[in-house]
Amino acid sequence: MASKINGLEGSEWARAPPPSGSIVDRIAKIFYDPSDGSILGRTPKRWGIAFVFYTVFYAVLALLFALCMGGLFLTLDDNKPSFILESSLIGANPGVAFRPRPMDGVLVKIVDKKTSDSYVNELTEFLKPYQNETWFQSKSGCSAMDNYGFPDSPCFFIKLNKIYGWKPEFYESNALPADMSGELVDYIAALKPAERQQVWISCWEERFNNTKIEYPWGMGLPGRFYPFMNQKGYNSPILPVKLTPIERNSTAAVRCRAWAKNIEYNRSLKEPSGYTRIQLQFGEYENPVIDI
């Protein structure tokens, strides 16, 4: 006698075993079962319900996402970051960089005409935005006319990375840092007071290798270029440093520091700040040694 569960005979609620048939028939019924008209286990009605449900579900998600993004963009300024200076991730201490950049990320190698030409081409491309600047046109030396000094006395253009709203606090003539080079101190003293509002740049050899260092355009980035406020057509000020090695087949290591009261200088190689290093190799070595 069949047992009763919830008032129903067991034979009334128990699912019968699937009908026997060949493997091909059973696989075919997965895609379409003629007994109830189901496709992939769902009848057309159930497929319709599922389609409507997921369409509404994802439409609501898309609407919520659009509302969130719309609200976010309403709080943003196209011309100004939401967080600037100390409140931003990059902080208020500008990095120092130079062009042209090393091909291998470490050494600027000048070993033949091909490598020399590649650096000249990079500088030509880098300086294109400056061609219409009046101050740039008035400069002499370290230009395309002299091939930027390559290959014998290459010029490297020093720049500060742009930070929105950053304005330098200048070292003028009073209370200059004790560790400032005598050459830079004398240069500042020789300028008129109105010309002393600059971010100063000085370079020196990290190890003595008789490399001659020259500053064809002076030793400062003029303060009139700051602060950067995302001005249209803004170009960061640049300053060339010309390096002339006395010895061929040598590696020069030159450090260039930026001087302002609010530029933090950390001489560490692991967490550098306030300076950039130019490592310049002349001639070919079988095993070049990099002094770090």
C-alpha cells in the first residue's frame, strides 16, 4: 500500500525515472523536448519570463550606475583636480626630470651616430611645443642649429614635473642654503633683484671624471611660469645643461638639483627627491660599470 505524504499518495508526487532511450535521444532532448516543448530545459513561456526579468534587472543596474557616475561627474571640475598639493597622491614636492631619456632606463649611451641621432630626434620632438614661445626663440646654444651639442657636448634639458597649484618659494639673495654651490651663489648675486625669483638648478659630478658642466641659458627656471593652473598651451619651463667629457671611453655621473624652499631634497637613491641623475656613457665597453 502506497504511503501518504501531506495527504498525497506517494505515487502521485514522486517523480518517475527518466524514460529510457539512446544516448543520442537523451542528448537531443536537452536541446528540445517534444513532450513539453522545452528548449534547454525551459519552455518558451519560462524563457520569456527569464528574459523579461533579466532585462529589467540589468536595466535597473545600468540606471543606478549612470546615476552614480552622473553625480560623481557633477562634482568634478574639468580644469582642476579635486585634490591638490598635500591632499593629493602626488603631494606638493615636484619631481625633477631630464630629456632626452636613457634608452635602457639607466644610461644615456653615445657610442655611434645612430644612438646620437636617436637622442637628437627625441629632443626635436620634445621641443616642438616650445617653437612658438618668444622666450624660447630668444635663447642661443643647445638648439637644433647646433644639433643640441650631440655627440661631443650633449645638452640635457632639466624640468620640474607639473603639479597643479604649486608655487615655488624662492631663494633670493638673503639666507642662501649653506650647501648651495659657490658657483650658484655667485650667479645669483650677479643678477638684478627682479631676476632672482627663479627655481635654481645646479649640477655636479657624483664622482670626479673631468666632465665640464655648462649652463647656456643660465642657472634658473623663471618664476613667472608658476603656478601651473592647467592653462591652455602651457609648457613647463626647461633649462639645458651641457656636458662635455674630457676623457673618451668613460662614464659620467652628474646630479642636477632644483633649489627652492619648498622643494624637499633627499639624496637617497631609493627614495630620491629634488634632483635627477644623468649617467652618460661615451664609447663602447665590453662590461660597462655603472656607479650608483
